[in-house]
Amino acid sequence: MGREGNQVTEVVDAKMVLVPDPRLFSRQAEVEICRAFDGMCKRQSRALPDEFELEDRIALDEAILSGLGYSQDSERSRMRRELYGEIARTYREIRGAEVEMQKFRRATLRRDKASPRTIAEEIWVDFDHSEVRAFPLDFISPRESVQSFDLPSGVPRVLHDLFEQGALQVNGNVIRLERFSYLCSLGAAG
């Protein structure tokens, strides 16, 4: 409904919607839902259709369908594929309507005044978004071990000398890294 394909649900509509009671789910379904949800909380969310490719999202949806009474694996799989297909189709349609409306608003607002922002927005709309990568998720292989730490404020410097190999120094603080070959190559290049 509206200019950008957003759905509006009135109270009268909401009263007709069937809502499952999670208190009636099996204990096993509850455990699987919580496990899958905990896994999802440890990562950044993605665009909805992209979520459907992730194992933790699939595990969550499988557990919910199990809780709803879909006991057969094939039945849950079929229902999940149908739901994913419909949601992805709706998402694309709504997103298409939003993009068209954004073009219209930009043209109306600009009226012969090109600013760097409006030009960038026009380029972004026509940009091939399949080339966009999420940082850092799409740059690290899932099989690659990673090390996380908080950097103190300041200018970082890669140490690669007689005493330190692949450490990072920020304002006199030295952070020793377990895996440093990639970082050292970045330091040498930059």
C-alpha cells in the first residue's frame, strides 16, 4: 500500500490473522529455535533473500516449521522452499517499487540542481548491486580462522622487524597477531 509498496495492516486485518502459540511447540523445537537464533545473533543480518542461503537461517525456519507441526523432513523442506520463493518475489517487487519512487522523488527535488549527493544516488540506483559485497563477511572465507580485537584510537602501524613479525602498534601499544602474513602483505603494500 502507498507509494513504495509497503504493507499496511489495520487492526481489523490483524484480528483475522492466525498466529501460532509458541507455548504449544515441543521442547525439541524450542531448543532448536533458540540454538539457531543464537547463531544468527552472532553475525550481521543480510538482505532477506540472501538470508535464505545461510545455514543458521534455514535451521531456524526448519525448527519453526517443526514446531508448527510439519513433522516430515520433505514436508518442511517443500514448505520452506515455497515460503522463500514467495518472500523473495514479494521482496523484489516491493524493492522495485521503492526504487521507482526514489527516482521520481529525486527528479522532483532536484529540478535542475545537481548536487554530488543526487548524482551519487542516481548512479547507485543503476549500479549492478550483485557486485556489492558485505564487509567483512564476504571477504573472509567461512573456513578461515579469524582473530577479533578492539583497536585503540590512533594511527596503526604494522611492525615487521627483528623483534616483532606481523604485530600491530597503535600509540605505543603492541598487539601481537596469531596470523600475520596477510596483514604484513597489506602493510608492505600500503
